[in-house]
Amino acid sequence: MTSTPPPAAPDRGRVLRRVYAVCQIFIGVVLLAFIVGSLLFTGGRVSEQQSTNWSEVWSWPVFPVPAWLIIVPAVVGAIVVVPMCLRTAAGLANRLLGAIGQTIVAAGAAVLFMFLFPSDSGPFPMPQAEDGYLGWHWIALIPTAFSLVVLIVALATKSREYERLRLTGGLPS
């Protein structure tokens, strides 16, 4: 006789994980579109200080990325991350690992944008510049860092139960 594994817990965090993924991936897509657009249309320039490698179609930047375009999805992600982690069953903890990767990409995009679009005023002076400040995109790092910490804690707390389910064959398929 073969024993059947216990029924898997329902996936109550699926919608929240999708909302979170869309928010984090959106930030990465904005960065990718900015880099590709800059390379193609501004003569290979990704930053204002670079010289052109070929003739420009448009002047740099092809499209300026306002800080709110990065901050809003980061805040929405930070609002969703706690209930998402609470509603994700231990058997689905591996899906939280994917969310960590998305969060790291979003944080990297915020860091790049804060250097690419300096501000005329702000709390943090631009390194190696006399009259510029970091762009306001750095604000997106606060909710993104919060999300990353929550995800790491949730993954750490669910990992023991996940491993037990893996060894007993109780993971959902």
C-alpha cells in the first residue's frame, strides 16, 4: 500500500504575490526601457556625462524617469509584502525566494536612477559633484529595503516547515 501525501494547503497569497511581482518587475522594466532607449536613441549614452558613440536621434535623456514612477510601486509593494508573506503557506515558501530576487532588482534600479537623475536640492550631496544632490529616487529604497527584510524573515521562519514538507512528500505540485 502506498500512502497518499496530505492535501496541500490552499494558496491564499497568490493574488498578493502577483501584485507584489508586478510592482517590483515594473521598476526593473522601467530601468531596462531607459537603458535600451538611451543606447539606441542618444548615441549610446546612458548618463549625461557620457559622450555619444554615434549620432543622436534625441538628446539625453530619451525619457526622464520621475522619482514618483519608482517610488509608487515600491510603496505598493511594501504595503502588500506583509500580508503576502503571512498568507503564503510554508509549502510555497520557494515562491518567496523569487520575490527576493525581484526586490533586489528593484533596489538596484532605484540606486541607478538616483545617480542618473541628480536633483538641485536634497539631503544627500552627490559624490564627487560640487552642486548636485542625489535624485529623489533614493526614497524608493526605504520601502524596498523594508520589503526585503520582511521577505528574508518570512523565508527564514517558513524554511523549517518547508523542509519537513519536502522530506515527507507533502509539497504542492
